[in-house]
Amino acid sequence: MAETSEGGKKVIDNNEVPSITSDGPQMRIKVKDECLELGRKSENMKKHVDEEVFVPLIMGVASEVLNDFKEQLGKALNGDCGDNAVCVDDKENVQKVLKEHQNWQRWFNVAKVKGAPRMKAKTKEYAEEKSWPGSEYLGDCLRAMVVCRGGKESGDTIYQTWLQLKKAFCIKKGNGRLKNNFATAGVLKGDKHQKPPDMLMNITLNVEGCMPMPAEIQVHHEEILELKESKDHLLYEIYRAESISSLQGAGQASNNTKIIKKILEEKAKVMEKKDKVLEK
């Protein structure tokens, strides 16, 4: 992101784009009480209904509205700034697709519906930590990612993306969530750094004839995503770290101090790039 980018400055400012939190359920299953009454409302019945009835039900509805999600997301991204958001159905083919759209500013992908094993595991966890039914707390039954192109205008693109999605899906306190990790990346929380710079949104997808369905949308900066997905984990930590001194401290604690020191010296420029990227 460029230092002159007004949108980039807003994205990394927690006052301009504050995170929106919510600990409550992400959806309401209207038939939950009726289902529970069929089995004397026992604890065993609760668990079975939650994991073996509601999870398949949610998966069914999510599959039903998957294409609606893709359509609504595409309209949201292309509505105010032209046809510059490219839909990529298979992430493995992203470079091939983008070659056909040389002027792209963003590309997006909608994933398959989250699998049953993972949904059941999270449902069990939520039921124990929060309340029954745990399945109502699932926030990423549908998942999508939006990748903003790097360069001088990337900060503005990310900020514009947030405004468009906020408007399209009415993201606000009590209706959705936002984790603005662009504003907190590299900041220490306890003895750990915050998550890498990106945005994670939970929205509610409303489709006529179907129950409202929660979905997660991730917004990434192209260059940061490439680094995040790189197998070079050390380079990624260098990029994310707050300063070179913190990296040297981490290196001294390892058994490969000399190797890490050499990498630090060779990759010092990456640290400088980090600040420029986050200030675009």
C-alpha cells in the first residue's frame, strides 16, 4: 500500500475501521425446540439433534444458497467501481484467469460448503463453551475470500472493499462481525503477535425462501497473502514482525541462530516493505 493512499491510512486505523464483535448466535434455527421435544429433552437428545440433525440441515441450506452467495458477493464488489472484481472458481487456476483480465483490481473465490466433520466438532465446542444448540454459533458455513491487487492503489482498494461489503450485507453491531487485522498486525498481545494483516467478516446471507445463513468473507492484500501462503515461514515472520530487534530476539532463542542471523541480514529489506504495504 502506498503512503499517499488515504484508504490505506483508514484501513490501518482502528478508529476509522474498528473491529465489530459479537458473542451471540450467528443464526436461529426455528425448529430447535420442536426437535428437542421429540426425545424428552434429554442431554443425549440435545447432543444428537445438534450434531446429527442441525448440522446436516445447515449444510443443506448452505448448499442451496451457495450460488446466491456468489452472486450477491459479485454484485457487492462490482456495484460501485466498475467490472474489476474477477470471480475465480478454482484457486489453482487463479493466475490463468487473471491473465485474461489484465486490469483486475480484485479477485474473489467462494469455497465449497464447510464439511460435516469440522462443523460437528465446532458445534460440540460451542455447545460446551456457550449454549445449546452449538450449531447456531457456526459463523462460516459459507466461506469466501477477496484478494485486492498490490500497488499504489491497494490501500484504497481494500478500504473500498470494506465499504462495499459493509453496505451490501449491512455489517454492524448486532448484525455481523469484523476483525480488522490490518490495524493490529504485528502488535503484541501478551507474548504473541496479533494475527497477520487481513480482514475477517461474518455476514448474514438473506435469500428468499431460506433461513438466514452466516458466511465468512476474508479480505486479503495480494502481496501479503502470497507471503502468508509461502512455505518460507521464517520469511513470513520477518515480514510480520514489528521490528528487526524482535526477530533477532526470537533468533537467539533458536538452535539455528547463525542461519537466522544471515537470513535476517539478507531479508532486512522485507521489514522496510512491511510498513509501506500496511500504510498504503
